[in-house]
Amino acid sequence: MNKREPIEQRMSDICNKLGFPFKVVWTPSPDANDRGKIDLANHTIHVFNMTEKDAWTTLIHEILELKIQPLLSYYRNLVNTLIEFIEKHVYQEKEKFLESLPENITIFLDEMKKVRTRE
């Protein structure tokens, strides 16, 4: 048993007590780009801090992240709905423009022919 296993178990136990059935894996890495990462597919929280104190701080951060994700989904849904509305509107305007383009080009070409015949 390595030194991190009992700490990981305590961290996992806390997650379970808080209603998050996640396994916590503490893999100290000085080269990690993140302090922690939530793997929803595997119900795992990865912690990369070098010290136990920092690892606990990161775990708290990740648990809070899990807690606020449902709240943030409202904003994500709102933004996605807005994007869909804008895309639909832009598509309709583009189609309207493209439908009128051949007629507009024909009118322009007819005028150019008239100008040439007058010269």
C-alpha cells in the first residue's frame, strides 16, 4: 500500500458522503497542466497536486465544480438556444439574398446592355 492510498480512500469517502459516487485518484505531478480533473464517464476525480494539503484544496474545488454544473447548464442551454435562433435567422436572410441574386444580376446586365447600345 502506498502513502496515497489511504488519502485517496478518505477523499473518495468524502465524495460519497456528499452525494458524489466518485473515486478519487491522487497522482502528484509537477508537470500537470491542471490541478484536478473530473472524469464524468468513469466517475473519477483526478488530483495532480504535489502536497496533500494542496490535493485537499483541489478536491474541494472539483466537488464545488460538480455542485454548480447543473446551475451552469441553464446558461449553456440559453446560449445554445440563442445561437440556434441566430443561425436560423442568418440562414433565412442568406437564402433570401441568394434567391434575389439572379434577378438582380439580370437587371444589372440588362442595364449594361442598354448602356453599350447607346455608345
